Amino acid sequence: MSTPKNIKASDAKLAITQIKSTIGGKQNQKDTLRSLGLKHIGHTVVRTADAVTVGMINTVPHLVKVEEAK
């Protein structure tokens, strides 16, 4: 799994995939995944690695897999 801690903001595109459920998780973690655009396990979105996105990823690193988009 590629879940780097503390990703840095850049111009790169990131493919973010939800790999774990939010059941039993904190409300802010559920809200963060929803804000990223993730709706269910296995769902992938491509986002720019700006400061906001990087902050959201660093809030839920245990629930997502992050790869550089091609």
C-alpha cells in the first residue's frame, strides 16, 4: 500500500482511493472522505495536490491509498 505520511503540496495529480470503511469512525473523518469526493470502498478520485487536498489526506491516511496519477 502506498500511504505516505505528510504528503507535501505540489502541482502533481493524486489518485486517491478509499480502502477502508468509515463505519465506527469519527464524524470528521466521514466528512473529510465525503469532501474528497469518496463515497464507498474502492472509489477513486483524481485531485490536484494543493494544500487543502493534502490536509484532508493527512487527516484520514489510514482510510485511503494515495498514488500519483498518470
